[in-house]
Amino acid sequence: KILSLKITSTWNYVIALFTTAWFFVHTANAETINYIIARSDSFSTLMIVLSFVLYIYIPSSRKKYLYFIPIIAGFFVKEQAIMFVPLLFVYKLLFEEYISFGEIWKKISSVFLIFKKLLIPLLICIVLFVFSRAMTPDTWTSGATDKWKYLFTQPFVIFHYFYNFILPVNLVVDTDWKIISSYYDDRVLAGILFIIALIYAAFKTSKIEKYKPVAFGISWFLISLAPTSSIFPFSEVLNDHRTFLPYIGLFIAVATLLQILVTSNAFEKKTYAKLILFP
């Protein structure tokens, strides 16, 4: 559906099928499915996708926020389900209001309108989160202490996640990574530069209509990682099963780039690139 928003082509179905199959067999996703305690990631992800399906394909579900019901179910399995709200905000921003990230301050009234439409879901999320915190025992601890060093470690962790998406050769159940003790460590700088590059790519692609799904995919990747890669420190710096939801964004971005490739004039003229793909 997202592919069809900007480019109409018979290739869209083939690319969507290929990308979905790739998601299913991607090595990095196997840990989420095989690792028993990570089943919460797969279920909450399913609920987020289901809510998007309801919102996009059944417009009538928007009137009474029926599309939000799966998110409530997903939240009680894993709290990350509430990340659906910022993801939907970006979707509405790019594909419904046609606003690029660079135009947000210029079109603040339209942005406020989106916020107004998502106010009820946002309030529900806040209530759910407060309820969850209230039900959490005082003795519970995430296992980590220094939230700032944890935060500065995460850019390099996100780079690791991105790298494993392209070449999943560093997958282990227990990575045994430690918090980077120095803010001036090379890994901190490299990670921050990588995050800046991703954000820059999202801003640039959001300005071009056919590339907007790439911006959406990058945003999906970064937003979905926020619960575990921000100021909320966990005892384990990274877990490869945490990428099950974020990787959907990267698959959307790759599918869009593939779509642009196969619908280009050069590809249609059977250049060497097409001969390599379909000899």
C-alpha cells in the first residue's frame, strides 16, 4: 500500500511479496522467533502492523479510534506497542498532509492539526503507561544505573543493528557488550555521526515525493528503537531481538529504493542492471 502511494506499477506487488518474504527469512529476525522471552516483540509488532492495516484499509475505523484496539492488546504484552502513535504521526505528516521534515516549522498549523487528531490515542497511551508504572513493584530495576553513558553508547549499538540488517554475521544471544565508559570514545563519535547521517537522509528523502517512503522507513527504524536505545538504561546494552519492529522500517526503505530502480527508464530499456537481475 505504501509503495502504491507514490508510484503506480505492476512491480509493486512483486516487490511487496519479495520484501515480506525477505523479512520472514532474514537471519536477524530468527532470534526474535526462536528466543522464547522475545515472543513479546513479535506479538506487539503484529499489533502495530494490524493497527496500521485497520487505519489504512478501513477508514471507517478512524472515527471511533477502533484501529487503536490492537495497540491496547499489544501494550499488555509489551509496552513498545505505544510507539504506534509517533509512527502514525510521521505517516500522516508525510502521506496525508504532504509535509517534509524540513517544512514542519513552516506549516505548524497542519502539524498541530495532526497532533489534534492523535490527541485521544496519545492520552490513552499516557494512561496505559502510567498504569503500567503504577503496577510495577518498587523493587524492580532495569539493571543499569548511568542513563547518560547508556544513551551515548546507543548510537554505536544502532549502527550495529543497521549493519546486521545488511550483513547479519554478528548475531549472538548474549552479546556481553558493556556501556562505553568515556564520552570521547571513538565508538561514541562514530555512532553519533551515523545517527546524524540517517537523520540527514530522512530529511532529504522527505522532500521528494517518490522517496518519502524511504524517509518514513528511516523514521520507523529510529522511533521504534527509542524505548530501548535512549535514556532508559537496561542491564544489557543491546539485544538483537529488539530489532524485530525497527527492521520493518528498513524493509520499507529498501522496498522503495528497489521500486524506484525497477520503474526507472534505464531498467525498462533492459540495461545491464536488468540483465543481471533477470538474465
